[in-house]
Amino acid sequence: MLSLSKTDKNAIVLEPSAGEGVFIELLKRKGCARIDGYEIDPELAAQHECVKCASFIGAEIATRYDLVIGNPPYVRWKNLGARFKDELAANALWNKYFNSLCDYSYIFMLKSVEALKDGGELIFICPEYWTNTTNAQSLRDYFCEHGYFSDFYIFNESSIFKGATVSTVVFRFVKSQDPVKPTMHVAKFSRKANLSGDVLKRLLEHTPVDGVEYMELSQFRKEERWVFAPKVEQDALERLMAACVVDVFDGGLFRRKKMCTVHDVCEIANGMVSGLDRAFQIPDNIDLTPDEKRDSILVYKAKDLTRYWALRPTRYVYVPENVTHESDFKRIYPHFHALMQPNKDALMARYSYGKELPYWQWCFKRSEKLFSGKGKRIFVPCKERISAKSYVRFALADEGFYPTQDVTGIFKKAGVRESIEYILAYLNHPLIFKWIRNYGIVKGNIVEFSEKPLSSIPFRKIKWDSRRETELHDKIAKLTAAMIVERKMANAATINSYLGELMA
């Protein structure tokens, strides 16, 4: 981080959260003599004469600095103590730009920029979530208005802080009002990497490192999503989103354009919650009674999903809610009763969403009506690790199969003409993966697939008055169905080429 700075030993430097003084020691070794620091811990602050035992957030900063460098505290509002909340409530910058959904680190970043002189540098190491979360939009816009980023190092889940799993970034920001801004150097880790001294040196030099992608990007603009992807990929995603724009009539003479999304064609719901997964799973070697066969369901879990199709389901206990007495449960479902006895205490102690439930009942049968309905459905893991693969596992399941809490279900809406096989093939296309990686909810190398992020994926509807598009749809659906039956990916390249014609 110190090597990123273009300042010399005569620079006036600020460390706003000095902690144990690591940066201060390195700055002194560099020859810097004009250093200020802030630290709220009296014992730590006393270790360096240049450090004031005070809160940087509440301090009046008269000096304008050449360099602000450090590792700001990152704490969600709900986890802050009353003292810190009171301080923020009285802080003009916090009240102007932030709210109780924001992180404590945001005010450190913004106030640090305020403390810079024109041309001054801010170099921080912090979590990456502020680069994409909605509640940090005001912070991102502030950066865009007050200067430019020269360097961004995205470490994803590489181990940096001992005992902490956090997706980390290091950035260098220059305060400037010059409307002409240089390109930004970005180094992006695609997997966990061993951050040795040699690796870090090569990062600074932008020389090849296994698992690292280098990019030269234009500066970000206000009110737009920050996408850390090569320009060719960004251009392809822009074309995709343009291809998904449709005309919408509001009932009058006028029409407007909007981007069609998966929400427009599908119902989306997270899987049901048993409360103790292992207790409800039925082994294959049990010879169930007719009542037990009737009152059990077939479930796909995340581990059972591949691209396009699901593997082997698991049968689960699914007793109707009108069975409320244990004597009835034992009489009607003897195998289920015996199966659950080893886990009875744990079932009684599980979280049941504020309801008094018998231990053999599911805790939260959310979206049960949707899951019990007719028609094929698409399942996807609620959380998908993409560090070692370039796809997401969208899998087709037949009617009668259910998802549990680690799976999200996608169901075609009534009246939608596109087939479920077309929707499945579309979601499995490599360009959709790139859209998800850049525009979805991604923390480190984990993609989250709750209802909202899935709903926002652009969707390419078929223009049914076009013979070619109708033909493409039918070919894609037919090839996808055949591939699922054969359990072979032989048709995938052809399917993707047809979809690519629609997305262009």
C-alpha cells in the first residue's frame, strides 16, 4: 500500500485509525516526519507521539494532507455501540450522505477525502461491499465527484487478516477537480491466492500472476453500477441489456421502453425450511407404509444440482399440519416416528419462527402453494461459489419436486409463451453468468440467489411475429429437452450459439 503512494518523505500524512501503528512505523522508515494519527484506544495511542487519543470522526481537521493511508474500522450500524451511534447522529457529513443501513467505514472514507489537499492521495484497505451495495451509492457518487481512482486491487477471499474471512480491496484515490481523468489500473483475483511478497511485487508491476486478471478501465460515473470487467465484456453486457428492452403500453396512447427481466416471466421463491434437515431425510432402505409414501416429498438440495438437470433427489418426511398429537404421529407414521427420535431434543429446540410446532412439522413452509403446483420448475443454489468455475447451476426439475432452504425455485408465470426449456437454456448461457458476476449480489466468490437478484436478471423475450426468432426458440427448447433426457452436454455449444444470435 505504501508503494502505491507517489508522495515523498516531505509529505504531510494522516492515519485516521492508527491501531497498533503499523502504517506509522512504515511511514517513519520511509523518512516521513510529518505524520498525524487518531486512535480511540488510550494504550495504543500512547505508543506514538504523533497519535492523538481521539475519534477521527468527531475531530475538527484543519490540516490538508498529501496522503491519508490506513485500514479503517468496518462495523455495521446495528453492531456499533451507543457512543459511536450518538457521535454519528451529531455528525454533519454522516447525516448528509449516510443512514443506519450504512457501514462505519463509509464515514472514514468520505471524511478522509475531505481532509486531502487537491492532488492528495487516499490509500485504504477495506471490504469490497461498498463498491456495489445500494446503501453505499452516495459514497460512490462522492468519490466520482471529487477525483479519480488510479489503482484498484480486488483480493476477493484471499487470506489477508488472520482469523477473518472478508473480501478485501486496496485502492488509491486522488482528489482532483480536473474533468480529464486517467484510466484506472485494476488487478482482480479470481480465486484464493497465496499473497507472498513476490506475488504482491508482481501485482504492483502488473506482471502475470496465476489467478489474477489485469484491466485498464475508464473511471466510474455517478449513479451507475461499478463493473470491474474488461471493456469487451462490458460492451457485450450492454448489448445484452439493450436486446432485452421491450415496449410497454400503459393503457393509453403512449408507450415506454423497459428492460424485461426474469421477474416479468417467472415466479421466484426460496425453498422451504425444515429446521433440522438431517431429521427429515428418509433413508432408502426403509419400507414405507402407504400413508408414509403419501405424506413424504422428493427434495432436491443444492448438492444435487448441475447445469441443466438435477441428480438424485432425497425423500423427506412431510406430515400434514392436522396431525398435532404424538400418539397419532406414532400410529399413522411408525417409521417416521422412529426415524426422528434420535433428533427429538434438537427438533424441540430449533427456531420455529414464533410458532408452537410439533417436532415432526416443518418450521416454515414458505411458498408451499407454488411448489405444490403443476409444471416443471428450475432450481438454483441459494449461494453458489464461482471461484473455480464459470457457470451457475440452473437445473430443471419435474413437477412434484421441492426445494429446501439452500435452493431457490423459478417457475414460469401463467401466460408466458416462452418454454421452461428456453428459460433454462437462457439462464445457463455464459453471458448470463457474466452478467450475474458483474451485476448480481456477489460477496467474495459467492453469488447469492435470493428472489431479488434473480428477478433483476435481464431476459430476452421472443418476438413471436419474427419467423427467425420463433424458429430459434423452438430449436433451443428442443435441443435443451433432448440434452436433459440424455444427460449429456453435447448440444450446449449449439444452444449457446442460437441464444447468442438473440442476445446480439
